[in-house]
Amino acid sequence: MKKLFKTILVYTLVILCSSCYYNEYPMEEEVIIPPDVEASFEINIIPIFETYNCAECHNSNGLNPNLESDKAYDALLPEYVTPFNPESSKLYIQLEYNGHLNVDNESIAWIEKWIEEGAENN
């Protein structure tokens, strides 16, 4: 009886473990913004902050940087954004690598492009 129980237990565990196996993880789509399109802080970046309600936590009474529409640019530069270099910008690193609030790939691509183009207040 013990041997039968052990055999059934082993087979059950093998079946259970193999039933959860994934061959592939879903690939995230790469977003490509055409090079001839200029990223605008007002048109492309501020709406991202509004879409994700960033100013709900990042405001004058909350977390830094202050991402309220009228204060966001001054709050981001130079501490959180390094113009022309997204890889050393705290904003980009937080969103791209730490997945802050699950910001979508298109939004991250716009932020990256804006920083690469010099992070202008346009």
C-alpha cells in the first residue's frame, strides 16, 4: 500500500509540474517612432503623466519629482532627466527597467525619444 501511494504521489507531482510548463513567454512589441517625428514635451510627455495620473502621487505635497502639468519640466531637469542620454536619466530608468505603474511601451518610447532629442521644453 505504501509503495502504491508513493508511486501515485510521484506521478501526480510529475504531471502537475509538467502541466505548468511554458515554451515561450509572450514577447512585448517593440515600438518604433519614426525618426522624422519630433517628440514634444507638451504634446507627447505631459499626456503620459496625465494618463497614468502621475501627479496623484508626484505633486507639491507628495513624492519627487512634481509631475503636475505646469511644474513637471522644471522638476525633471536636471536631476531626473539627462538630455541626450536616456540610459542615465532617472525617469527613463524607473519606467523602462523598474516597470513603474506598468507604463506601456509606446509611452516609454516617447519619453526615450524626447530625452534623446535633448529633452526640450517644447
